[in-house]
Amino acid sequence: MRKVFSMEAEGNLQLLLQNPDLSADLKHIAEKVLNNERITFDEGVILYEQGDLGYLGVLANYIREKRHGHKTYFNRNFHIEPTNLCVYDCKFCSYSRLLKQKSEGWEYTMDEMFNMVTKYDGEPVTEVHIVGGVLPQYDVPFYQELFSRIRAHRPELHIKALTPVEYHYIFKKAKIDYATGMRLMQEAGLQSIPGGGAEIFHPEVRDLISKDKCTGDQWLAIHEEWHKLGGRSNATMLYGHIEKFWHRVDHMERLRQLQDKTGGFQTFIPLKFRNQDNQMSHVPESTVVEDLRNYAVARIYLDNFDHIKAYWAMISRTTAQLSLNFGVDDIDGTLDDTTKIYSMAGAEEQHPGMSTKQLVELIKNVGRQPIERDTLYNVVTDFTNFEFPETEPKPQYYKLPVIN
């Protein structure tokens, strides 16, 4: 099946190249994609400025199917958000509350977080994802103890935790460098780190939307130190607000360069800016067409990233299905309503939840192959020919990893 559909994708690309109306620039880029050649920074900008949805979809789907065929990944995890209070004031954030808004927030204790882990004992989850706001009490010793307790209790449970925003803060507070800090986290039980806090790297934008937290260079430096230890991580980009197309390409170029150097990134996740209940509510959101174009350009530009992920709960089920034809091969997983970062910002799914059967059907209905994975993309279950029982109880153990 995979070979047949890859041939179809290549045929579509060959037809595209025969289009007499295709500009010389776009034809040259398409030829480079066909020949597995890297596109340049300027060509990345051209894709955003000139590439229509159909053109970008043909290129991105060709790359997607060449790498993964029809395979579309999801995982089973649960999420712990230590706090929604934060010392930082990001203009786009609808989730966190500054300390002066403490009455609207929560701060979980060590025991409360550990009890969240034990609640899933016996459930077939493969990962715990920990990320939240930044507060002084959540420091290096705190997370060392938390990770160690989780590892001791359930050694097979993969710990993916904390963004560079959190690590930068706690390492600075502890007066240790990034290399020492990441080594301490790994020794305590950390196994991978999520991609959050990247936003837009270029200071021209970053200084306007999240000036007081770690810089783009610091974000990249923490991931680099983690990769040096053999760790894997993900990367994100917050798009569709005040940035220009070249800012997006600059962001992806920096990721591509670090990936060339370390090979430690697994997945790139474009995150759609949502404008509800934050300080950027006056900024209009991107359209579905622009969302799909952005996924496609990401797939084309990031030639050294294995996976492109879309969160169905953030962009809607229908758009997630469409994205599978625009370079996306991972739509995360089923979830319940415990994660609020997206719903508080105005995502389509205000009370999200899908059973495994529903998610598998969503993937199959657009001709793709549903694969349950673990954190490192090892296949747990291939659901292609799986027969579900007549009635499937709604699971309580799926949750969306926020900015995964």
C-alpha cells in the first residue's frame, strides 16, 4: 500500500512540474523537492509568498508519503500541569495567571503531582508529560525529587518534562550552567523534553510578545545540551500573529541548523495563535487555508525533521484530517478535558475527548494508517486492521500534551 500511494504522490508532483503556468521559482523548488535537495532560506520565503495551497500540498504530501507512507501516529499519555501561575507575562498566553491573579490559579504540591501519576497505575499509558507555569518553589531539587519518585514508582513510564523556559529559570536560580542542569535532570529520570516556549526566535518579534523569558538562542542552547547527552526533544513555532513570513523561515532555519549539528529533534509542531482572553486579542487569527499552507511549508523546509505534528483539539478534527495531506503525520492523541491551555485560548474543542476507536476512525476516514506510538516513535499498536469491540468504554487516561 505504501509503495502505491508514494507513486501516486510522485505522479502528482510530476504533473505539477508540467504545468506551463508554474513560475520559474516555484518550478525550481518543486524540482529540488523531487530530487531530495534542500531549499534555501529565500526559497522558503518564496513558498510562503507565492505557493498556493494546491502547490504546497503536492510537495508536502510527496515528502510525507516518501518518509511515512500512510502512517499517522498518536500516543497515549497523561499530563501534569504543576501550576498556571507564572512569573512571566507572555502577551499571547490565555492560560497562565500572574502572581497578582493568584486567586485564579493553582499550585500543586509534590505529593499531589505524584498522586496524579499513581492514579494511572494499570492503565496502558506510555508517557507522562509535565509542563506549566514558572514559580520559584518549582526549582531544581523539586524536579529532581519528582522525576526520581516517578521513575522509582513506574520505571517504564517515559518522563517528558519542562520547556527551556522553565529550565532556564531554575538553572539560573540554582547558579548552574545548562550542561550541568540538563545532566542533573537526566540523572533524576528525565527522558525527553517537549518543544514549548519557542514561540518565534527572532528578537524583533520575541521582544514584543514574550520579552522577559529566555531568548531564542537560550532556548536552542538548552536543547543542544540535552541532545549532547543523547536525549531527544521536540520543537514548536507559534505562528499567525504579528510575525512576517520571513520570521517563520528564520525560526525554522535555526532549528534546521541545530538539527544538522545534533540530530536530536524528533518532531516539529506548528502552534496556531489563538486570540481569546489574552493581551493580543486584537490580532486576528490565521485562516484554515493559512494553517494548511504553514504545515506544508514546514514539511518542505525542515528536511532533517522526521515528523510534523498537528493537534486536532487545537485546530479541529476536520482541519486535522486535512492536514494529513499537507505534510502532517502525527495528530497526537485522544484526551479528556483536564488540559486547558488551548481551550482557554479559544480552541474549537472546548471540551475535547475522543476514544481510541474514534481517533482511529478519524485517521482511516481520510485513507491513512493509524499507528499508536510511544514517545520515541516505536510502534505500540498498528490499528490498520484492528477490530474494536461493539462497545468501547470511554478511556479516562488520554490527555493532550500541551506544546508537545
